[in-house]
Amino acid sequence: MVLKQKIVNFKIKIVLLFALFLFNYSANALSLADVSRITQQVNALSSQPDKGLDQIPQLVTQLNALEAEYQNERLKDNANLGELEKVNTALLSTKLRLSNHVYEQRLYSALQNSMIELASETSTAAIAHKSFALNIFIAGPSSQSKQYFTRYLNDEMAGGFKLREAILYFTFHPNNDVEKHIKLLASEKVHPIFRGPASWVFGKLSSKDDSVAIAQLTRALNQSILDNYGFETKILGVLGLAEVASLDYFKANFTSVGLDKNLQNLGVRYITFKRANAVKKQALIVNTYASEMNQYERAEAIAFILENNLKDVLKQLKLLVDSDKGLIVEQELSKVANILGYSISGSADNPIISIK
């Protein structure tokens, strides 16, 4: 009788311990409801008078805290990985939604630091980094953004979409502080998603006709042609080589190796533009900006216009329009100007280009 009672008591203890375990797990475990509460707040930002300008830094802190909790939960022996992945998907979706809101409401200049904080604590593989980076880029150059992208690119553990966006930052702001790692990433042995943009940055950081750079960028472009991977790897590889190679070299080596005709034409156009004097460059912009240049060439053209205060070229290209609400700057021009740290004001007939 005593033995039976001990067995019953033991079973009761086991049941109680299991119930306590379940209670503690449900009380402490991260859930979809935790993310949903923040998602609702993000969805309501557009209805606020300031579009959430004051609230967004707090939301960034809360979202990053949830991501840290998610990472900790995954490491537990009793982790419910299936449920946690659902939470992670919802979390990344909410982060992307918040970043897109910042872009759509043009809050990026005031919230660049918050976007850096959001990106810093998000999984490197998340495609949301494209949206984070756009907000950081378009807010304009700053010591914080330079430090953030430089530190990450020089990190030996860097990877994912976060690394690609860091490399793309330096296509706008080439910097010798990252030359060592850029050169490594521009190798034919590196994954094409990184090799492409790194090739362009490496070309920008190298001197024209540098034989070592030309040899490496030639190998990289040949490998990208073989890979045919996408992500504009071949386009960016062509631009990188065209930064340093002569027209004769490019034509001799890339007219019969499987490079598409349109990419051959891109190489010829870009080399011609980069090696032209200021007067010739201005004429090339006026004559080919709308009809031939792709987005990367147009960004280079815009940079040349802004750096040299070519107001008349802006008028010739008809990228400015006067309206009842003031000057309307064509979207691509406005975006690149912001990324480079310039503002355009005045009128379509008398624009004013200034550094922010």
C-alpha cells in the first residue's frame, strides 16, 4: 500500500513538473503575438501627424530586442524551431514594412541612425537589407553611415545581402579604407553576388591602365560571363574593368568571348565617357543620357553634373519642372543627388546646386 502511494506521489510530481515547464515555456517563449503588437503600431504610423517620426526609434529598439530574443530561443534545447521560424518571418516582414514606410514618407534623413541600428541587428541574409541600405544611402553621406559600412565590409565574418549592400555603398563613395577587402571580393574566386559590385569599386579605387588591376578585373569578368548568375554581375564587372582598361584593350579582349552585344556597347560607352575631358563629357551626357545610358551610367553623369555645378545641363536634360508647389526634381536625379549629399533648389530656369 505504501509502495503504491509512493508511485502515485511520484507520478503527481512528474505531472506537476511538466505542467510547470509548459507554463514557464509559454510565459517566456517568443510568440507571434509579440511581433503582431509592433506590426499593428507600424501599420498605424501613416495616420499620425508626423508619420511616426518620433515613434520609429522606439519601434526599432523593440524589433531589435525581439530579434535578439529569437536568436537566444533558437539555441535552447527545447526550442520549437517551427514556431520560431514563423516568428522570425513575421519579424523580418515587420522590419521591412517599417523601412519601406520610412522611404515612402521620406523620413530617411531624420532617421538615418535608426535605419543603421535596424540593419545592424538584422540577420545578414535578410533581403530587407536592400530597403535598409536604400534609406541609409539616400539620407546622404555622413560619418555614421561611412563608419557603419566600412566596419561591416572589413569584418571577416561579413556576408549575405548585408555585405552586398555595403559594397554598393562604396560604388557611390569609394574609400581607400576598404581597398584591401574590396580587392579580395573582386576576385574570380568569390561568389558573383559580391564579385560584381566589388569589381566596380575596385576599378574606381585603381589607377587607369594599372596592369595588375586590369588583369584581376579581366579574370573576374571572364568568370562572371561563365557564371551568368544574374544580379547584374556582368554589368558591374564591365563597369569595373572599364574604369581602368583602355578602349583598345576592352575591344580586343571582349568582342568574342560570350559577352552580350549590349554589354560590349556599355563598356565602349563607359570607357569613352571616363576618359573624355570635361567638355566632351558634358556633350556625351546631353546626347546620350536619355537614349543610351543605363542607371549606373546616369548616376555617374549626375555625379559629374553636380560636382561641376552644370546647371545648364540640367535644363537641357529637362529633369526639372516648375509647379504651383515649387520645383519638381526628376526622381532619379533627386535620389542620386541625395545619396551624394547635394540639394537642388531654385527654379527649372535657374536651378541652384548646393552641398547639404
